[in-house]
Amino acid sequence: MGVFERALEGKDLDLLVQEFMRRPDFNKAINQVKEDRRINPSKFVESKGFEVITKVDSEQEEVTIQELTLYLKYEDDVLIRMTQLKAESADQKERSFFSVNVEVKKDADNQKVIEKFSIDDGEFTFSDTFEVGEVDTFAIPTYLEVPHDSDDVSIMASPVPCFNWDGSGTCCKFRYNGLPWNPLVTYKWCGANCGNGCGSTPTPVNALDRCCKSHDCCYVNNKSYPARCSCDRTLINCARGTDNAGSDRVVVAFQAKMLAFRC
């Protein structure tokens, strides 16, 4: 089992942009944004793409998961993140999943807010509005899978290392938006071998950690898949409603897990 990550550049990035911008879900997201502002989908000011390939063991088979994630930034007020996940196993057909996540800065009642919505495989699955914080939420991440400074290259059993499905994971450490100058946040519940099941301690460090705490208890009450699918789905929507270090990576980790375990 192992993991490979690279930032896409040049022709590889151009091809990913072209491919993802042809997706119906991207057009659906753009049309949603156009309801209250002008936006030309081809006039983004910044783009960045990542590829992550992971070989993992689910309960019944070895699965290869490919993640392609693309960020498109429009001026300073619209950020679109698209993620494609593909799962392949030796004796099964390829399974895929496509998600579009949009953040739009707006003025509401003399206050700056961020409106978020998500489209998963063609369906609107999440929508919420948040106050704009002090941190630049529209900065595109420097990296995806290296959650803090490290010279180690370790064997992974999950697309997000701290959630290793083979039991070797640990409490997650993330920097906000994956930017090296943001403070490192060490979680008490997010991550394999982290937290305390349905216990009341330790105290979660933030809203995302509270999502993970509830998810841990759901796993205690549901010992295996497919019963755990609902736990993962609830965590994804809970994490989407947070604006903390690693929120997006927790979402992708469990989207990938649901795909691998055939939810």
C-alpha cells in the first residue's frame, strides 16, 4: 500500500481544466453563481490542480483510488473546487464520484459573508452561509496530503494519511487551507486511533473536531459497512458546515472511503 501525490502543471493542468469545465456539474454550479453576479467561467485568475493515487485495503479487496482536485479562483470573490474520485479493484468495474464545491463572498446586512454550496454527482447536497473570518479563506492550498512540515514519506492506507483505514492512523494535524504560514491545528477526535469512541473527553478543539467526535460514536454503534455509510455521509455534511483547518480534506477522505466501501 502506498500513496503518490503531485501538483499538476503546464499541459497536465490545462487538460484537467478543460476536462472539468466540460462537466455538466460545473455548468450547473456556474449557473447557480450567475443568479446574482456576472461570471465568465473561462476568465479565472488562478488555477491549481493535484493528483493523489492511493492503494488501500478495504474489508474485502485491494482498491486503487485516484483523486484529481482542481481549484479555480475568480477575482477575489468566487472559489470553485472540483474533485473526481475513481476506485478500481482487480475484479470489479471502475467506480467514480464527482463533486463541485463553491464559495462566494457576498455582502449581507452590511456584513461580509461566504455562501457555500456543493453538488455531488449532479445533486445539490449542501448549502450554507458563514461570516468572513480574519484568515484568507480564498487562498488556494499549497499542498493536499502533507498536513504539516515533514521529511518523512510513510506508507498510507487512506487518501488522507491520518485516517489510515488499516488502524495505523493518528490524530490529524492540518494547517488552514494547507498554507505553511497558518498555525498547525492538532485534532483530538479527527483521525484514526484518535478520540474516545462515545466518551465525553477529550474536549474537541473546534467545530470540525466536534463533527469527528459524533462520527466516532456513530462508528461505535455501527460496527461495519454498509451500516457505517450513514455515519460517513453525516460527517461529510457536518465537515462542509465548518471552516477549520482540514475541513475539505476530511470531506474528501470520507467521500473516498464511501466509494471504496461501495456506499
